[in-house]
Amino acid sequence: VTLLEQNPRWRLVPRGQAVNLRCILKNSQYPWMSWYQQDLQKQLQWLFTLRSPGDKEVKSLPGADYLATRVTDTELRLQVANMSQGRTLYCTCSADQLGGGYAEQFFGPGTRLTVL
Amino acid sequence: GDSVTQTEGQVALSEEDFLTIHCNYSASGYPTLFWYVQYPGEGPQLLFRASRDKEKGSSRGFEATYDKGTTSFHLRKASVQESDSAVYYCALSARNNNNAPRFGAGTKLSVKP
């Protein structure tokens, strides 16, 4: 059973242009939603965890700037700007907060971004 | 801060070989430790987890034992198959709201028939 839907699945991004990603949660038993980036060397890095509608966070990492928004109980968004290197963004969901003993992350299929 | 170290970046084996992927961690207290597997074109998925010292996690013939003394959680499988070819990640989650889940760098396993 698919817990998460991500769109788009891939995108070519002209240098300097921002892109907006969406993640839809299919099962409310896993309300803690997060974004992870995976770089071209396959390194996974946690970006954000947002629980409540209206939550927003920003972060700048080498190669991209991020703005994450929890829009509703079932929708999480991510804006990626100033991207200089390709990467894959994964949405995840979890039954409890970071640090919980059973904080298994369920990963979505990912959105692959390539810089033009 | 918390960290996870996977020694092997790539491992190449033949079918029925024995597999070991080393994972060592650094964290305060008792973190929960995980092994995730990522098949080509997919997101990572949980293999198994362990939450306390000497606990063994296992799934699909893979196993690892939480060892607080050596701060290790090495992944082992007695006889690998070509279908096990994937990237394997060791990860930890600490009981601290300020600590994000940490993933190791990943180990790419290639199994030849």
C-alpha cells in the first residue's frame, strides 16, 4: 500500500529557477511528514519535519535553498531554489516525532531534479 | 552531534557469498538503530531496527545486533542473492527532539550471478 504520493517525479530545472514539489499523505496514522535530500553521491540528509498545517521552515544547504510548508494534514510542499547540483528529494512519513523509539521513516518514490 | 559511519562504500560479491557491512555510531544514551535498503529507482525502505543493547534485528535473511559496547550495528547475511543488489544505509534516531535522524553514507552492494 502506497503511503505517500510525490509529484512531479522528475523535473529539469533551468539554473536560477525555483521549483515546487508536492507530497500527499495517504494514511493519517503517520502524520509526521519530513523532507530528505539525496545527493548525487547517494548521501541522504534530513531537511525538515513539519507536523501541523501552517508550519513553515527554511534552510540553506550547499547547492540549494529550501522552503517547506505543511499545507494541510495530508499535504506537504517544498520549494527548491538556487539549485546548482542535481538531487533527489524524498518525502517521508512517520508515526511519531523524531527521537521516538519507533521513528521509522516511510519514504515516498522521490522527485529527481536535474539542473539545466 | 550524533553520527553514523559505514566503512564500505561499495561491496562486490558473488551469489551465496557471506555479506558483512560495517556500521558504527556515535550518540548519547540509547538511540534506535536502523538498516534501510534502497533498490534502483525507489525510495529507501526499512529492513529492520533495534532499540536496546544486544537486541537482534532481522529480515529477509539479513540480521544485525545492537552492540552498545562497541557502538556497532553490523549488517550480515549468510548467503547473498543477485536480487540483494542495492544500496544499504545504517541510520540512527535519538531520543532528543533536537536530533534529526542520521544516515550513514550508504554501501552499494553488487551481487554477480
